[in-house]
Amino acid sequence: IRAAATGTESLRTETGRLASALRRTDVRGQWGEMQLRRIVESSGLVRHVHFEEQSSTRAEGDDLLRADLVVHLADDRHVVVDAKVPMAAYLEAIEAPDDETARRLLAKHAADVVGHVDHLGSKEYWRRYDSLELVVLFLPNEALLSSALEVRPDLLQHAFDRDVVLATPTTLLAILRAVAHTWRQEAAARNVAEVHALARELHGRIGVLGGHLARLAASLDAAVGSYNAAVGSLESRVLVSARRLADLGVVAEGD
């Protein structure tokens, strides 16, 4: 019992330290990006092949846009993922001294999430990245979404209407593994196409080789026929005359 109590107290202490650290905006950003990186790497996607981190783009006359993650799809399009979810009010609600304060802070958290959804939708990332007409808002903790949904049950539909998809670690992992599966299917399709092309090329080369062999056989047949004709002429005409000359004593026997 004492060990369990010690472990619980240690966990509470570490949780408190994490919550205190996450109150800083820069730490929250780094934590969210770290969680995002872990999920992407566990999905089977490869950095600089299937995705890019901290990708920036600037169109003429527009502000600089920086995406936390850009996932490449097999059809040369992309999916943009943002990990800058607001969570300050949620962290304060966890440590609220009473239920009333907690409810007020959770309502503020839901409003902050809605505001961030509206902000992301207005950026229209898909116009810059040739992506699907949506942006994924990554919430690095399931409770960040569930607590907001308790206050705003329409939050998911509100986000969909603004082309924003809310994704927790579980749902984002499912999305990225589906993308990884399409890449594997694309690789398999390319292999099949390459095998088909090689088979057609091999078939054509075998046909050319068959033509060469046919001409070689014809040449050999002609050579054999010419040889046989020459031998026949030698036997029937040349050697007969040579023997008669020998009989007449024109040449010595054995010459």
C-alpha cells in the first residue's frame, strides 16, 4: 500500500510539473510537435519521402504560411496538419479550486478551440500546398477534444463546415496509416506496371532474336547446300577428269 501511495504521489508530482511546463506557449508548441512526430513515425511514413515538417510557403502578396506537417499523398496532393492547439484554459481547469471555476475555464477552452478552428479555416492552406480542401487540427491529448465537446457538442460539425478536421492521436494515427497503405498500394502498382513493361520488352527482344536465328538457319542451310553441291561437283566432274589424266600418264601416280 505504501509503495502504491508513493507511486501515485510521484505520478501526481510529474503530472503537475508537466502541467506547469505546458503553461508556456513555446513548451506547448514543442510538446505538440513532439507528439505529432511520434505518431507520424509510428504510422510507417518516411521523413522527406512521405512527409515534411515545418514546411513554409509564401505566395506573391500573401503572408508566410508555416505548416507543422505536410503529408504527401500518392496522387501528388498533400494533407496539411496543424499542431498549435490552444490548451492554456484546459490546463487551468484541471487545477481549478472548484467546479464552477472549472466549468468556466472549460467553456473558455472550447471557445479557444472554436476560435482556432475558424482561424485555420480562413488560412486556406490547400491553395498554397495543392492539398485536399481541408486542414487537420491535431489535438495531442484525447481529453482536449472530449472536454471541448462537452461544452460544444456541435464542435466537429462546426469544424467540418470550415474544412477543418479535428484529430486526436488515435484518429490521426488511423489517417496516417491509411495514407501509408495507399503508398504501399502505389508501390505495388508501380511494380506491376514495371513487370508488365519488362515482359513486353522481353517479348519483343525474343522476337528479334528469333528472327536472327531464322536467318542464321537459312544461311546455314544455304551454306550446307552449297558445300554439298561443291563436293558433288568435285566427285562427279573434277576428280573424273583428274583420273583420266593420270591414266594417260600426264601426271605421275600419287601427284
